Amino acid sequence: MAVGETHFPAMPAVDGLRLGSAMAGIKKPGRRDLVVIEIPAGARVAGSFTRNAFCAAPVTVAKANLAACQVRGEGARLLVVNTGNANAGTGEVGLRDAQATCAELAKLAGVSEDAVLPFSTGVIGEPLPMERLLGGLPAVLASLDEGAEAWRQAGEGILTTDTRPKGASVSLEMGEHTVVINGICKGSGMIKPNMATMLAFVATDAALAQPLLDSLLRETVDRSFNCITVDGDTSTNDACMLIATGRGAEVASDEQIAVFRNGLQRVMTELAQAIIRDGEGATKFVTLQVNEASSREEALDVAFTVAHSPLVKTALFASDANWGRILAAVGRAPVEDFDVTRVTIDLGNIRLVEYGGRAAGYTEEAGSQVMSQEEIVIRITLGRGQESATVWTSDLSHDYVSINAEYRS
């Protein structure tokens, strides 16, 4: 089940980048579950990773290898992604398995071991089926290609409980040159990023300095993947990687940076929203806008308090205009000196709350009409300042419970 229709775009090649995928049978036979992204020499790579204290072994290894590459003034050369097994909560064995994956792929590809970054997603607490994983690597390397089909197959190869692959692409005019930004991601449940189970891989042919690449990744992740939640659970395996192959136009001037930042934000936001549209059991795509907060952090606190409320989420699923649940969630957000008489809450274009209670013109019929829609906007105005934030979430359905109750079967 997913909200709305989305189509995986026909992605243009990113000069210098190739992707491959294979069916290694890591958890289930007959599905793509192993992906390799080959990065050219001279490219630059930035990463954003989960803050979960029980971060998965591949996260630990990927962070260490990325840092080692940057110390040498180089970029990573290969990313390897497996689905079906998170290699999280696996202790020293998991670390050795992640390192062994890097070593084997490095040997096959002729690169240094620490130039390989591993990523995993799937069930926590189970050892990787290393024989099948390592046995699938030659087939993945043999399938490497730069075309649209390779991007689509890679998008399929990183999925777990997702119902569809997720991709986004923009082409930007930079003077006489065109810059491409492509991205794929996976995520459906255990989504509440703190850097969603989510993985994202975004690549451009632009040439960017490493400090600029790092800052652009932080900025755009903060306003995309860090603004979504399905169930409030931050995964052990979250990662978002940004690759600049450097084969295209240089991005250096203020004007160029502004154009590139806007394009990158479009890709990141589209991918993040695709995760919510494909949230486990989702029937609603909900936008929470909080305005007139004293700080962006305060606006996010209010938005996430509403987004994580099981009572609000089940009312959304039932199309029940129980606006008191929204009011109660706003009121328990961690905001000091809250003057509720200044707060307004709108459901779509319907005013729900003003002056501390139900808006005078509100009717149950009007509220129910908005709640019955697939896409809903809840707008909360605090009357405390000039800052704002937007968060995207989904409802909580019977199917969400079933999917997660049966996840390991």
C-alpha cells in the first residue's frame, strides 16, 4: 500500500559513475539484493550517518573508510549495499563481516580495501550470509553500467519492505554546461532519521570542493530526510551519501552554489517525500507546517510531537476529524511559556483552533471532508516568532501493524 502514484524517472548518466546489481539470495531468492556503485578516481564523497548508539557494523566501517580516504585526499571508489540483513547488533563478527566484504570487493576491483564503503539494510541481530554475499559480487561487477536501466535496477536492489523503487533527478543549466543530479533511496518503516531504515545515494557530475560538498549535504539532509517520520524509530543503519564525480561543470561562485543547492534540495526532498508516500501501511501523506515559532528547533519539536502521536495518526487513518487530538499533541510539545490563546491550527483550508479552543466557524462536516483526502496539510501557527519548519509523515494503519508483526516470517 502506498499513497499516490510515483514513477521511477528515466535517469541520465552521471559522467564517471556506474551501478550494478545482482540476485545473491541474501534473504529471499529471485530478487535484487546486492548493489555496487563504482565511483571514478578523483571524485569526492560526503556522508551523513545514523546517530543511533547501536549503529550497524557497516556504518562503523563506512565512516572509518570514508575518513581514511579523505585523510589521503582521495574519495571512496566503491559503495556496496546488501538488503535482507542489516548486520546490526552483531558485535565483532559483524565488523569482521563488513570488513571482509570490503576486502573481497576491493580485490576483485583492484582498489584499496578502505576505498570500499559497505551499507546494509534488513533484519537486525542476524549474521550476514557471507558465502552468498561474497559469491554475488562478481555478478554485480559484471553488470556495472551508467545508463537509466542500471539506476532503476539499483533502486530496486536496495529495497526491503518498500513497495516501489524511489528515484529523483534534475538537470541544471550552469552557463554553457548542464549539471546532472540523480538520487535513489529506500525506506518504508523504522523511519525517523537523526543524521530514516533508510539509505540514500545521490550523485552529480559537478565538480565541488570537499568542504562545500560536506556542507551542502548537511544543509539539504537537514531539510529533507531529517524532516520525515513514519513511526518515530531511528534506524541502526541510516546513511545518505553524496558523490560528485567532478567530470562536469565546476560549482564555485555564489550564484552557481545557489543554483546547485536548490537543485540538490529538490532531489533530496523528493526522495524523502517518496519514503513517506511508501510508508509501511500508509494511506495518507501528511504535511505538518509549523509557523511563527521562536526557533526552528521549537517548530520541529511541535511538528514531530504531532507527527508521532499514535492518536493523531490513527485518526488520520480513520479519516476522523478528531481535532482535539491535534490540539492535545501541540499542547504537550516541549515548548516553554506556551500561550495557547495565540495558537491557530488549520486542517487544509479549514480553521480548527483559535483563541484556545474550537474555531467559531468550524464544522465537523468540513473537517471530515479534508480528513478523507489522501494528502492532508496541517498548519500550526504559534504566534511566538518568525521561524518555521515543515515535517512530512503518514498515518498508522492496520497494515503497518501486520507488516511489522510478520517482518521476520
